[in-house]
Amino acid sequence: MTQSHTLAGLGWTNFFLSQLDEAELFLTPVRIAGVHRARIDGLSEDGPVTLPFTGAISAGDLAIGDWVLSDGERICRLLDRKTELSRRAAGHGNAIQLIAANVDTLFIVTSCNADFNPARLERYLALSAEAGTEAVVLLTKADTSADAEGYRVHAEKLRRNLIVLALDARDAEVAATLGAWCRAGRTVALLGSSGVGKTTLTNALTGLAGPTGPIRESDARGRHTTTIRSLHAVSGGGWLIDTPGMRALSLADASDGIDAVFEDVTELLGQCRFRDCTHQSEPGCAIRLAIQEGRLDEARLNRWDKLKREDRFLSETPAEARERARTFGRVIKKSLAVKTRYEGGKR
């Protein structure tokens, strides 16, 4: 990344330009290519830029793909993001971990083997839908699978009008196959488990030679060969954000994204006879009827319900969590009081 690029070639659009006031027109737009503890690496029209953290902005506030304004010595302002990929950080609490910013297309990568997991793919799709990015599922290792077409058909059912491509990440035609999403000024990101071929795809698209590693036969998982997020120029135009393999993806504030992925479920909700239908055994339940008629897979319904409950739990504010705990406590105390009276009466 030693050459200079036009702002448009870096992904700059009127969306970002419209955020600048008159005084800021003299500042330099910089796209973040790497985030470190004390500095960022970025790209401007004049070439690579390194800027230290000197103000209120810190490493946790920035994502690869962000646009900032600089006076040549420091970061003056972070611009609003067009799209934001983020997840709930590991551990307790409600901290958000940024994954990438201003991504146009998210390549969700899995394999035609034991790594293929519909529930995990639905999480990635919900993440993409909530962020506002286009999602394309890439099924790697198609050349080694006896049922690559079966995997592709299964994946296509996870969201309406979803584009799914089965391919060999090592194929010389990969760059041409994915070229439509990697045009000049466009940004794509790779997301998926370790060992599914993300680094191989990155090498094919960028001309780099990042290390790849073997996978375990038992579960088709591999080691992390990518350990940091970074922005790379795609051969022939566009930009790619590579990410480390994710062992877990916890969604937060992603209710709209979940509903967009499970449109086949949510469009049935308003058709039940009773507004408070639990979709278990009530008469006139449109969900149960769709399952009985084979129009809806019950396992998919259960995955939707699990994601919605998880999202509500992880998205609640501290005040909401305290109120939920108090309500639960009142229910328990009331139940214990009833039990005590009942047992006292028996004596």
C-alpha cells in the first residue's frame, strides 16, 4: 500500500463529503487501514499516513474502514459510518466490539464440510442485515465435496434472494468470480470461522501471500492464520477487510436484522388468530399451520426464537436488567409465600 489513490478510489462518497462543514474542507480525509494501541495507519490521496492518538479518540472508538479527518499531525474527527459491523464483546457486560466500517458487501465464508452450520450462518446474515451491508455466502472446498450443490441449496434457504457461491478458494478464477463486488471504490469484508479459506481468498483477491494452515479432520476447524483486522487493496480495484476467525458471534441490538433474515417467520406472526399467540398449541396459529403443511421448518423457527431472546437479553440497558431482576425476585417471593401458606395449611 505504498501508492497513492484518489479519494473516490478509496471509497469516499458524497455521504462522507456532506458531513464536512466549511472549515473542515481544508482537512485531509484519511481511511483507516490499521488500528494499533497508540496510533492508526491510514490511506489518503497522498499515500500512507500514520497518526497518533492525541485527543479524546482512542483505539476502541475506531474500526478498519473508518474515515477520519486529519490536519496532518492528529485525528481531528471521526466521520459517521455508512455501515457498521459490530458484535457484543466476549465476556459479561454490554460492551460492543467493532469489526469493520463502511463495508459494501460482506462475504460470509464457510465450507462444504463439517464447518457448515445453518445457525451460525443465520447469525452472520443477521449481522449483515442490521449493518445494512449486502451479504454473499461463499462455500469453499466445493472441489473436495461430493455434495457441494446440496450445501449451496441449503444455504440459499437461509434468506430470500440470498446469493450463494460454491467455489474452490485456490482456483485461479476466484478473483474474476468475485470481481463484480470488488470494483474500484467498493469495500468487501470476509467473515467466517478459522480454516474455511478466508486467507486463501484474501491472497487470491489481493495478490498477497498470507500464510494458510491445515484444518482438523474431526470438525473442519483450523488455527487463526489472520490475527488482526486490516485493509488491503484488491487487484484491479476495490478494498478488502480481512478478519480473524470468530469462535462466537453474539448479536446485540440486531432485532431488525434478525427479522430481515427470518422473513418467512415474521410475515406469519400477524396471521395468528390471537395477538398473544405463543405458537405452541393455540388454535388458529399460522406458525403451527405452516409447519404442519411443510412451509416452515420447525428447527428454523426455534433458531429464530433463540436469536430474538438472546438479542433482547444482550441489548437491555442496565436499568432494564435491574428491573427484570426485581420482577423475577417478586415472582419468586410470591411463589415462596404461596408455598408456605399451602404447606402451613396442610399441617
